[in-house]
Amino acid sequence: MSKTAPLRPGGPEVDRAPATLAGLLRAWLPGQRWFAGKDRPVADLDVLSTTELFPGCLHLLVRASHTPLPAPGGTPPPGDCYQLLLGVGEHVSPRPPRAVIGRVREGPLAGLTVYDALQDPRSAGLLLERLRHPGAAGPLRFEADPKVSVPAGLVPRLLDAEQSNSSLVYGDRFILKVFRRIQPGVNPDLELPEALAAQGCTRVPAPVAWFRTAEPGAATLGVLQPFLPDASDGWALALRALAAGGEFTTEAYELGQATADVHLALAAAFPTDAGGGEDRGAAAMTGRLEAAAHSVPALRPFVPGLRTAFDALAGGAAGPPVQRVHGDLHLGQVLRAGRDWFVIDFEGEPSRPLAERRSAQSPVRDIAGMLRSFDYAARQRRPWRPEWARRCRDAYCAGYAARSGWDPRTEHALLRAYETDRAVYEVLYEARHRPDWLPVPMAAIERLAVRGG
């Protein structure tokens, strides 16, 4: 095959290419910020599917298996499936050096350089063209809302923020989130915004186009939504207020209202259950605590006190019905444009199974996530201003109560349980990905381990 010839869809070049790429990918994957297995050696890499999206660009689904770490009871989790878009060519000078994966030494791609296609403007532009023209590409399906027209020729740019996926902005008009960790089933980041749009909820940008694998068990691969170019995320706004010595209570109150608006619309769109749900059980939270303590020794002295935080759930503490929720709500998941708050990124915590993220849960989970985020923001300044975080927490809960008719502060034990569960998740995340941040959730752990925390 000539080095300049395109791979033929379904041809032997495409079929044989994965075997020559596995070695390069095995070395490259652990260095990507969205790779979940940084604390576990990659034992094997299997290419599950290969599709040529357009000449010079391959779409791959790969499964990374890890050397299992010793765990108390249970079976090591299976490998994670990742989505990759790879450019293949002779020249890589237009792309940043960090995009380069390596040069292929043998097989049908021998002598060619492989790179991350999302960092290549040409490939990113052609990906948008696929979304503009719904249809099939091998086992992939591209779909769109027929009521929305996406112009051609929008200039792409890859967002460089730390996140578990990759996002491309096109002409400051649309944003495409390309999911990296893939599980069978519809992703909540497509499912929930679609349902909210049908309910007339304007707090969430509605999906414009998306792509997925074919049935059965279709997995969502990416979602295109309107981009809010003049918006600022809540995290940046909170830090700006702290740096200026200012308050954030008005914004927090209105953010509480926005959260309640989303919860009310989700309750109308999906069934609720006043009898509770599995994720609300103390056993599930206790299991997550024990698993995290096994991985993070600093957590172990606090385990007995933290278990008491889950007693309220075990005893059937009162609270709102379980329903569909955001699942990973914090200041980085909300945008403010003018005086309006918008909620984004409904994927939930990517480390949790998709079935769990799509299940009904207590809305207190979202509330607790936002309250923890105020604490994270307050701890970015020296000296720490705990009173700033407390005022934001109160304002947020008051705004939520004003819109929903239910005040989270009236159920202190319930809120403490969900804050504890969230802080345990944060400890595990920071220990794996940002060790320098570990003192932030550990300070909350010390407080929450006390019964009145």
C-alpha cells in the first residue's frame, strides 16, 4: 500500500492495522489525562473495532486490561474501553508535538506517523462534517436534530481544560464532547439534556447532533451542543470573588434555584420513587468507603467515624423521592451567562458503572456535590476562609428551597451522609490523579468523621 493511499473501509489494511498500533497505544494511553488506570499497570491492550471515518483518520475502540491490585474480596474489575480517533500520515508538523503517538515500524501503516486526530484542525473539521450529514460509517451511526442547522466551515479548537473527555469548540457556536471511556448504553449526557429540552427546561443546552455505535447495546460516543461563548464557569467566578475579597452569596442563591429547576424538570421527565433506591443505602456508601480506605491509607483512621454518617440512611432518614439527577454536580459543571445559570456535563462520575449513573438517586447527591465544591473553592485562598464557604452553602440551600419547596438543611443527617460519600470519592480521585490536592477533601473527612460534622 502506498504511504499516501487512503485506507479502504473494510479492506485488509484497516483490518490489519490494529495489530501494528497496539504497542504504540499501550505506551501512549497512560499519559493521557482522561486515562482512568494511571495507578494500575496496563497488562494488555485489545483493539475491539477499527473504522476509517475518512481518509487518514481511524476510529478505534480499545480495551485496556490492568494488572489487578490486591483488593479485599471480590473480583478485579474488567478492563476499560476507550474511544480513540487517530490520524495517520507522513507529515505531522501542523500538529502540536504532544499529539504525536509514534511512527509505525511494520504492517500496512509502516513508515507512517500516528497522532491524536482531535488535535488536528483538518480531522476535527471533517468530524463535524460527519455530524452535519447523518448516516452510517461502518458500525458507527451519526444522528442529528433535524430542526437545527449546523453551518459548514466552523473553525475547530480543542479545549485544553483538565477533564475526563475531550471537547472541541467549533466557531464559538457549538461544542462537541467526545467521550473517552465507553460503556454500552445511552450516555446520560445525551439522554438527560434531550429529556430536559422536551420539558422546556432552558437551563441546559439541548443536543444538536451525536454519534454512537450500532445496536445492540448502542454506546454514545459524542454529543454536539450549542456553545455559550460569553459564559464563565462557576469555579472561575467563585475564585474571582475570593481573590477580590468579595461575596458569592447572590450567585450561590441563584445557582440553588437553577439546580432546583433542573431537578423539577427531571422529576417530570422520568419516574420517581418515594420508597428510596439502592444508591441511597448505607451499605453501598460503606462499601465505597472501605474500598477507598484500602487504596488511600490516610483515610483509614477516620473510617469508624465516617461509618456513623451513613446511619441516617440505614435508619430510613426522610428526604425527597429518588429520581434522575446530574450525578456529579460542582462549580465546574455550571456556566453563568449574564444573570442566568446553565448546567452542563450530565455524564455523572465516569468511574461508576453506566447503569448506576442512569439509575434514580436522591437529589441530595447533587446538592452535596455543590456544597463540597464551595469548600474546594474557599481552600484555594490563603488564609482559608471557611465562613465564605458557609455563607455560600446557606445561600445555595436557601435558593434551592425557594424553588423546590424543600430545604436540604432540614435533614442534616441525610446531607451529612451524602457529603461524606462525596468526600470519600474526592479522596480517592485526588490520591490517584492530583496528590497535591488530597489535603482539601481530607480536611472535610476530619470534620465529617465527627457525628456533628
